[in-house]
Amino acid sequence: MDAFSDLAFFVLLVKRGSLAGAAQQMGVTPSAASKRLAALETRLGVRLLHRTTRRLSVTQEGEAYLAQGGRILAELEELEQGLAGSRVAPRGLLRVNATLGFGRRHLAPAVAAFLRAYPQVEVQLELSDRALNLAEQGFDVGVRLGGLPDARLSARRLAGNRRLLCASPHYLSAHGAPASPRELAQHRCIVIRESDETYGTWQLYAGTRQETVKVRGPATTNDGETAVGWALEGLGILLRSEWDVAPLLRTGRLQPVLPDWSAAPADIFAVYLSRDHLSARVRAFIDFLAERFATAPAQPYNGW
């Protein structure tokens, strides 16, 4: 029983991200939480966390303890639910990570709606410029756009997400619209530096046809919202996620460019560490997002 209690303590500690946060939830002092962690590491004979004045980081041994231990706790929870003959309502702390732009615009409102539907769940939403490691940072769920490079993660597709070419009416009036992907090389393009894609190279598809175009322009950025703002100002042609530009296309503030062509999609996924024995709160959150994004997404643009 002490082993299960220590395991639950460690999982809570990683999710809270600090001894003070874990102590507050447990109703003990930070000093008591620190002594318990030290006693746990002494019992196991390994260091589970690197501690600095600002943060905690999980060691390799701690990551293994967290991953395997988390599954054990989930199995115990599922066993108790089965023996009780009913499914326990989702409750407890849920830690979620997403990137800044999508997180602010789409995920944060979804979390608010989820909390209204499940008042016994507490959500910590951390938005970052890049996707964080779920295991190392103690997250339950990540929301990702595009490919999933980490094969260790399980994933559920929440919604499709095309990447479209567009520009402001002012730009198209002043410079004209390209008639083919190759003509993009003669246009001013707004380039976003993100992920590991080749900088300034756009790969476009139209059915079975494919074109690779090297583009350039007066402005580059690593922030998608900034790029959309520049497109609205008429600085150039933008390649951007449908979920970001669909409202602007519907209102005419941006107009489609080469409507038969698009880049590889950046579909929206919920990712998590274990396919089996998901806790009730994780399962409920992923199901909630899938239903919300399928029935009431960013109202995708269907103009082409």
C-alpha cells in the first residue's frame, strides 16, 4: 500500500510541476512534500527528479517510474470501477499541452466548455511555442497539428485541417494572382519558420499533381498569427492552416489563391502516452474534443 501511495504522490508531483503545488493539493507543507520525495528516492535507490530553485525535471529513472507507474494506477482505477459496477465520473487533475496559436483560439474555449460539463475535473492548460514531451513534463494529453514524429505516442484524429494559399484583395489588386504554382516564385510570399520543414520551400498538391516551389518575400516570422496579420496588411501571399484563415476567407478579408492547390494537411490530433487503461478524465476529454471539433469546428471554408 505504501508503494501505491508513493506512486500516486510522484505522479501528482510531476503533474503539478512543483513541490509547493503538490503540497497544496495534498494539504501538507512543502517541507513535508520534500521529505516524502527524499524518502521515496532513498527507498528506490535512484534519483527521480532534478530539482532547481525554479523547476523540477524528470530523470530517466523518473520517466520510467512515471510511465509504468501511471499505467499501474490507471489499471487499479479501472479495476475499482469495474468492481463497483459503474463508471466513476471523471474527476481530478488533467494536464494538457498545445501550441500557442491553436491553443488560444480553439483549445482554450473547448477547455472552458469541458469544465462546465465536468465540474469535478481541474485542467491545467500549458501553451508553448513548440510541442512539449508528454512523459518528461507530466502531461496527460497533447493537442498536435500535422505529423506525429514520436511513435511512442497514441493518437486520435480530431479533425481535418487543410493548408491553403490566400492573400488580401489589396495585394491581388496590386500584383495580380499567380496562374500556376511556379509563378509563386515571382510573387511576394510570407514565409513562416516552423517545425523542420525546408525554409521557404512550399510543396503543393492538386490531385495527383505535385509542385515544389521556392518562395521568398519581404517578411518572415515564426508566429502564425503575425503572418496572418501581415497577409491582411497586403504584404504577400500566405500558406496557412484552414482553421486559422477560414473566417477571413468567408468575410472576404482574404481571398483564395490557386484554389485547386494546397499543401499537405495539418490534421488535428489528441496524443497521449498509453492506448489502454486511460483514466476517465482523459477519455472524457478526448471524446469531448472529438465531438466538439467534428460538429462545431472553426467552420471550415468551403469556397473551393
